[in-house]
Amino acid sequence: MSVFSVNSDAEGIRAAIAIACKDVQEQAFGYALFDVEATQALGIQIVASGGDTPDPEVNVWHRELRELTFAHLSEVAKLIKQQDRVEDIPLPAFKDRLRLAIEAGQIERGQVPRKNLG
């Protein structure tokens, strides 16, 4: 399972924007934050690997949760629910944040579908 290791809410939003901007977004979307230490305590193997987003820094944060069982997935879902850190990004906010990321040089404009830019 592909995840991104972030240290703040701002990094979580940055990662969500970088992931979402690869595909045309036509509605709000969400993401979830959960504690890596709790994940490690479940015995889940976490391996650093390069991400595949248009944001090179976000790609460094990419991790894979490997050798997951159904029980592991269930426990991760419980962590997400317990920590109640599921966030939604409305489409107008996505487009604003994407524009700012492009202006800041975090994301290369040419890697983003045109529909996400308008």
C-alpha cells in the first residue's frame, strides 16, 4: 500500500495536492493522516521508495506498507477512524493550492492536466 510520511498538516496537504494533480479532478477529494509509530507497532513493514508525483520533494516522502494482511488493513482503518484525521479538499481549494504550488516551483505545470489548472 502506498503512503507518504509527512510531519505536519501542511505536508499532508502538499502530498495530497501532488498526488491528486496527476489526474483530472472534477470534485472534492479526501485524504487521511495516521500515526506511523502506531503502524509500526502493528508489525507492518514500512519501506522507503520513490514516489511518482509531479512534486520531487513529496516523492521523497513516499513509503510502501508491505506484506499487508487483511488484519493489517483493518487495523490501519481503525487507526484512521480513531485519530479522526480525514480531510476533504474542495475543488476550488485544490485548484488554488495547485496554482500556488506551481508558482512556488514545487510542481511543474507541464505535468498537470490542463483541466486542473482552470
